[in-house]
Amino acid sequence: MKRNSAYIKGAFFAIALCFGLFAGFGQNNAHAFSNQVIQKGATGDDVVELQSRLQYLGFYTGNIDGVFGWRTYWALRNFQYEFGMDIDGLAGAKAKQKLVKASKYDKAWVTKQINSGNKFSYYGGVPKSKQTKSGGAKGGAAKKGTAQGGAGGGKATAKPAQVKPAKNIPDGYSQNDISLMANAVYGEARGEPYIGQVAVAAVIINRVEDSQFPKTVSGVIFEPGAFTAVADGQIYLTPNKQAKKAVMDALNGWDPTGEAIYYFNPDTATSGWIWGRPQIKKIGKHIFCN
């Protein structure tokens, strides 16, 4: 009888332990996203968690604001690329599972920072005490180890040494290419909104990758008649940090043009040919087309 009693207690303990493990598993993942597929245009807690986890891993450098915009979209695509997934910019079950496994997320802490109006970065390996900075959503200099801004030209400082930056610079691009592209962006679009500057950089990249254009950055930029900044000498102006940042965003995969290879200003364009190109969208003062 005692043996049976011990057996029953042991079995009960084993069942309870297993139940506890499964319950604990569920509890640890209870805040790991909802069941919805998160996609561009989404808002809310799921997007906050998505941005936080992507930023923890070094892929997302914008504000954690719960708005799934282009910056979040391209950060997610870069994450999918690095983790060998289908690159679609959608946070479905597989993407969320990999994010949860690869990153940490303190919902209470992140929510507190947002509600307090603090700017912060959520890179892994950085003490939380060093990831906060009081202030509004824009402006001001960031402390070492933090990043801020996003579309609109906020500043971003270097990521902590413990975290590998998510800079997927395509093969064949050099630092000289980046510098030259920054010159072109500054000469062509320094008066445009930040997204418009990224768009100009994206067009240069799209041309390099298109068989009908030269195969190098310098070849594309200095192709006769290709860019106004070359014709009027503004290509030689010293670019600012925002122009360089726009180039890096474009090289990291952000193409707000929809793969355009041409653009023009409708207020000044006189070529009937350019007006006949299939138009994709207008960004700032420029119309982007193919």
C-alpha cells in the first residue's frame, strides 16, 4: 500500500512538473505577439514588440512607436534575410518564433519608456540604465550607445560593440561608392524630406543592378546627362550626415521608390520622354518612374 501510495505521489508529481513546464512555457510566451500577421500599416502592441526585438538584434534603428512603417518593414526584411527566411516583410508565425528565440523583450520596461516620453535604444548587451534619455520624440543628441530618429532625419550613433550591426551592404560596394553616393544625394536632394533622399540613393542602386545602366556607382552617377548635380557641379559639395545616412538606409534595403530607375521634378522637367515613363509614386518634389 505504501509502495502504491509512493507511486501515485511520484506520478502526480511528474504530471504536475510537466504541467508546470508547459504552463511556464505558455507564460513566457504569452506576451510574445498575438496570432495576427503583422504587416506594413499595422499599429499597436504587436508592432512595439516587433520594433523592440528587431532593435535588440540591431536591425531596427528608428523610434519604437508602434507604427509599422517603411523603416520597420525594411528592418524586418533584413532580419528575414540574415536568418534564411522568405523575405516578404511580413511578421507571420515563423518570423515571430525566430524573433522570440533570438531576442529578449521586457514589455513593462519598454512601455514605461514610451509612456514617459523617453528616447531609447534596445540593443542587446546594453544596461537599461544607459538606454534612456528624457525628451520628446525628436531632436537632441543621443548618448553613446543609443539611436534615435527615423524618417525625418533623426541622429543615430554607433551601436554597442557587443552587437553586430545589421549593415547588409551588397557585394561590390565600397566606402568610396558610399561617399560618392552621399555626394549625389546631397547634390540632388538635400532640400527633400529624408525619405526623398533615401529614394534618390535607391535609384542609384537600382541602376547599378539594372543591365541597361553602367555596372558601377561612379559609372551610373557620371553617365552623361544622368544627374543634374553632375551637370551643375553640385556633386562636389560636401554632403552632410543625413545624406550619408540615407545612402546607408538604401544600401540596407530600404527602397521607398518601388524599384524605380528614373525620377524627375514635374515643375522643371522639359523632356517629353521622361513624362512618358511609367510613374510609380511621388515623393517630395520628385516623381519616380521606370
